[in-house]
Amino acid sequence: MAQFLAAQQQQQQQGAGAGALQLQPQIRLATPQQPPQQPALPPGWVPATAPQDMLMQGGTSPSQFDTHNSSLQLIFSDNGAVARRSVGVDPTASKFCFAALVPVADRHGRFAVRLERGVPAASTDGTFRTQEGMFLGVGIARKDRFGAEGFGRGDYSWGLSNRRNEDYPAVFTCSGGIAEKRLPTLKVGDVVSLHWDLDVGAVLMRVNGLHENQHVFKIPSGSPEDYVAGVSLADEHQVRLVAPPEQHLAVRLCAAKEISELNSRDSSRRRDRYGDDRDRDRHRDRDRDRDRDRYREERRERKDSKFDKPPEPAPPAAPSPAAAMLQQMQQMQQLQQLQKMQQVSVL
């Protein structure tokens, strides 16, 4: 009897196990949701401590100005890390601005300067002797277009320009001196940093490493030899090269939104002017045909005017000796008749 009960209990246990096995495929366990994967970064880029910043590996910021190519009238010290402009410098000594240049050696680079001397002054205190000496500029420019206006004020120049009299605001300006964003005037201790990426043609600038003081410029893509960067100094101002507080930013990722907006704006402007690609090609062909027709018409007019011009009169021929003698005798006879008439009138 005990053996029968043990066998029956064993069968019940096996049946329960079989039932459990039958129900097991119908059970669906909730798997924990995996966090979304971040897009893979290009080689050489690592995430920074701030979630919105991406850093690049390698490379160092310059520790001294390019004194060989900078303005010779500036005073450099501390192994070329400090640049100063004094009012003792003759303002007519150079036709270019008094700029301390930073070498643009790589397609991805950065530099930063800290303002160590120079406060906004009143326009009547005589600190600034020239119009150009009032402006402090930090930026990048095309080497073949860089001139007397300084960084951030001339054509093909992008950067931060600050007029240093009467507490004027600092302005991010693009090529042609067009103001795009205004900030409070720079003070002693402020750090202005600039990062460039010549592959995508973009420049990112910040003041004191703050995102609210950030601006992005779209520049023409090119090689490092085409550009020059640095600081154009105002009278009685001094700057020092320092490491950027935000380290080496990956401009392509940190300014992806701004770059996309700038590209869309440029495309919209081109579309408003020329239409789509087919319209642009049609406009270009039309302009080329119009110029060709105008050139042909001008050539035709010049050719026709050459043959339609009336002949020039021939120069008068020189009289022969006999004709000259006859003319002289006639003049003498006229003179004698005139004298006789005068005598008769007197009588």
C-alpha cells in the first residue's frame, strides 16, 4: 500500500512538472528597457564633462604670438605671450592695424586671449589718437584681405569687435562689419576664445567660456595658409595668450545646430535670388548669352563706325613761288590804293 501511494505521488509530481512545462512558453517576462545609444563619435573626439560640448583629442593652444609676422610697433614680453600697444607708437607707422597674430597651422585649431590692461575711456580724455586705435578685435580673417580695419570689422573678417570709448558694447561681426550679436563691453580679466574648423568652414567664439556668450560664424572653406588669426589692439591695451577655458571644442558637433541654420539661411538667400538649381542654371545661361550679345553688338558698332566715319579734309597745299609773288604784288597794290584814298580825303 505504501508503495502504491508513493508511485501515485510520483506520477502527480511528474504531471505537475509537465503542466508547468506546457505553460512555460506562454510566459513573457518584461525585459528592462535599454537606454538609447549615443551616435558614434568620429575618431579623435571624446565627450566633455558638459553634455552639450564635445572635445577633440590632441593639439595644443599656442602659447606665444607670431612676433615675426605681427606688427613691429607692438611691445611683446614674457616670451611672446603678452602683447601691448602704447600711444607712444606713431599711428602712421603702418598702413595696417596693429595686430598680434596667432599662427593658423592646422585645419582644426583654437586660441584664447585674456584682457590684462585697458578700460573703456571717455572720448575727451585723449587716450585714442586715431579712429583705428579705438577698436579692440579678436578673430580670424582671410590673409589676402586683412587690412587696416582689424579683426571683426573689415571684409572677409569674422570675430568680436569692441569700441573702447564711452562704454560701447562688444559685437560679434561677420564679413563686412555686419553686427550679428551684442555683448557687454569687455573688462580686464575677460577671456575671449576662438575655435575654427576649416573642413566645415565654421568658427565658434565664446567670452569667458559661457554658452550664453557664444556665437558661430560660417566662413569659406580653405587651407590654413589662407587665413590669419589674432588680436588687433587698441591704444593702451594689453592681452595675454591663455588656454581656452572650454579646452579644444569639436566645432562640427558643438555648433551643429547653428551650422545647419546658417547653411539653410544661405540656401534660402540663393534660392530667393536665383530659384532652384534649374532656375539658377537658366539664369546663368541667360546672363552669359546677354553678355555675349552685348559684346558682339559693341564690336559691330565699333566696326561700323570705323567705315562710316566721313573722310578727313586734306591739309591745304603749300602755294608755289609764283603764286606767292603774285599774292604779294596784289597786297602791295591794295595798300597803295588805300594810301591814295587817304590823301584824297585829307585834301
